[in-house]
Amino acid sequence: MRIVLFLAILANSLDLVATTLGIHWLGNREGNPLLAILAQQSWLLFVLVKGCVVPLLILHLHSLRTSSPVIASAGMAVVLVALTLAVGQWLGWIAGVIHVTTFARL
């Protein structure tokens, strides 16, 4: 379960970094696949949610593993899968933009 905790926090951090690169460096104004509306309207609030609230949710789910192991495991699995998919979407989009811009320069 510690590996899942580590992977969930790592995926959340990578998602925040990929969102920053995608929105500010490459100009994607659609925002994060998970929190698109929040990222479009208030960047500071988005960073607070992704940087504080989501890790607290992950830690709370991890602490629930003694009292409700099934719910905690299922919750951690859902969070980990959602964040991993969000990171994958961002990385795919970033790779596509970089590929198209380098191809367009030729």
C-alpha cells in the first residue's frame, strides 16, 4: 500500500507539472483534463487544490486502510488511475504539440 501511496502522490505532482507546462509554456488554454474549469478560471486556486487538497485526500485514504481497507484500496486505485490517465493525456498532448511545431518548421 505504501507503493500505491507514493505513486498517487507522484502522479499528482507530475500532473501539476504537466499542467503548468501545457498551459503556460505551450499555450493550451483548455486546462487540466481533471480540473479544466478550475484551471481556466483561477490558476492560484487550481494550484492550491492540486498541491494541497488532492494530497490530503490521498493521505486520508491511506489512513483509512486500517478501519475500511476495501474503501481505502478502491479509493486509492481510482485516484491513482485518474491521475495517471491525466498525466498520460498531458504528455501525449505536449508530445503532439512539440512534434507538430518541429515538423512545421521544416
